[in-house]
Amino acid sequence: MDGEGSSSNDAPLPDKEDKSVVSETPSIEQLEDILHGGNLSCSHVDEVWPNLFLGDMYMSHDRYSLWSLGVTHVLNAAHGKTCCKGSDDFYGTTVRYYGVPANDLPTFDISPFFYPSAQFIHQALSVPGAKVFVHCAVGVSRSAALVLAYLMIYHNYTLLNAILKVKEKRWIFPNRGFLRQLQILDASLKRDSPLE
């Protein structure tokens, strides 16, 4: 499935090069149609923004590969879960670690972690030479939601444009609950942004 088809209720998508702000947040169904489209694969790690990598637990356990990439900061969106046991001790003194104990369930409220996670990423990337690796178990839902929130909070992307930006490099699919919470963040950021 290539995701090229569209239904009559699909919102028109901006051109890839169009940097304009989308005024309305698409519905959950429209966002899922967008998420289903395009490249449907991803590797253990993909650079989705300069020096910002999104990946899975396999990569999170491969300290040599992270060192080879030059990773200086790790954000684990599945902290404390059986499959993703990260900690400062695991990565050593050369890597700063931040754990978010999120469950990949539509009922889980990940929104309290949007701003602290975005701040962790932003502060890390403000250090010359720093590289941030954000992960969860598969690297498509919890960690993707936090990366989308970062782009929205610190780079003024709408939710739709953040999704399109990340999807240029990696397939992602935040669950419906996370998408709804990102819609709320999107509306809040639009409401609080100064009028042009």
C-alpha cells in the first residue's frame, strides 16, 4: 500500500517545500491516513532532525553503535519497562540520560512529558557537537510523539508539518491517544502564538 489514494474527507497536504503554517489540525483519521502513507519502513536508528536520532530498543542497547554515532544524550520514552532498561549507569559518564516511564497505550497520558522532554532535547542540541538519541521499544509511537512535541514547541511546527518532517526520514505511528494529546498541544501552541 502506497498511501497515494485519498478519501473525500482528506485535508489537502502542503507541498514538501511549503513552509506555511497549516491553520487547522487534521482529524485523527486524517493524521492516520498521512502516517500510513509514504515510506513504510525504518531502521534501528534514523536521523530525523540535525543531530536528533529516533530509534528502537535494539539500538538503545548497542552502546558501541551509539558511541560510533557520537550520541551524547539518550531520551528513553519507555523508561523502566522490561524491554528498555536504560539508566545513567548503563550509558556511563559520557552520555546524559533522561527516562520517561510511558506506556504505549491510547489511555496513557504522555502530555506531561512533552515540555520536559522537549527541553531536554533542546538543551542538549544547543551544545556544539551534541547528538540526541530518542527511543522506546520500536521507535514509532512513544518516542515519535516526544520528537513531534519537540519540533512543535521549539521549532514552531504544526502537528501536521512535524509529522511530515519526521516522515521524510522515518516511518512513525503514534497511537490514537498520543495523536489526540498532540492535537491538544497543537491547538494550545496556535492559541498562544503571537498573531502576525
